[in-house]
Amino acid sequence: MNFCREDEIAPLRAQGFELRVGVQYHWRNAGYAVFDDWLARFRSKRRNQIKRERREVAEAGVEIETLAGEEIPDDLFEPMFRFYLSTVRTRVWGRQYLNRRFFALLRERYKQRLCFVVARVGGEPIAGTFNVQKGDTLWGRYWGATREVRNLHFEVCYYQAIQFAIERGLSRVEAGAQGEHKLARGYLPVTTYSAH
């Protein structure tokens, strides 16, 4: 049982389940009206670093677009699948467990909950992240790129998710596990539990 609530742990352990404690990184919306309101919470040095990272992506000729639900064109699912493959095939820890059919089924049955952030150069998609929205939360999960651009990962995975959450009035973004680099980008560690 993944992502148990704390009140579920004792009954599960009583049934013989073993507890696993993990850490994920989450961003919380403190009622920000715009992205710059959130940036204002940082010291000047960190705030300027985030602005520089975002500016470098734009100066590299990369255009970013965030699309949700029915805004997502059907022909974007194939590039998103390729971006996913690019990550699992180039990372030591990567393991492919999603296939092309999964992405087709998402398009057919689940599109209303999806949020894609797509990076393009000259109109060609070069990177993207796959997010799922439910209620007041955006879950960022799959990222990939077919071209290396400095700071593109931070822009597509973290800053655009925060901006989307602020614009939509969402209360949190769950960026998943791994990466203390998320701390410097406004995501805080949260203890998670699972029972096996």
C-alpha cells in the first residue's frame, strides 16, 4: 500500500505489513497571486539565480507551453512517450514500465487530469514533463528531453509546475522522490509511508 496516511500505519502493521519510510519533495502554495510573489520569499541571491536559470532557457531559443486537459493536442502524446523513453534509457536507475499503449489510453481516458509542460525550439518539441492534477494537487512525474539545454529540467519540471499551481489556485505540487536539488527550488522534504 503506497502513500499510507499516518493513521493507517498501525492497523496495517497489526496485519503483518512492514513499514517503509521515504522522502518526497513538495511545494506548498501560501496564497501566492503570481510567480513573483513566490520568488519574493527567497533571499536576493537565490531569487536572482532562479530568474537567471529561467532567462537562460529563453535565451537558448526555447519556448515553453503548459497545456492542461482538452488543451493538450492528441499529437503531443507520442513526443511525451519519447521524452519518457529518453529518461529511462539514459539513466542508470531508469526502468521502462510504461509503454506506447499506456500513453494512448491516457489520451483516450484520462486527458482531463493531465498537464503537459512542453519545451520547443522552432516549433519542434524537444522536452516535456508529464503531470497529473487531481483536486488541489499537481503531481509531477515523468520528464525527458531529446536535446540538452542548460537549466531546462528546472524550468520544465519545477518552475512551470509552480507557476501553473499558482495560476490555478492549487495548494501543492508533489515533485516526487530523489534530488536534494529540489530544495533550492522551493520544494521541501515530506516524509512518506508505504506498507508491504
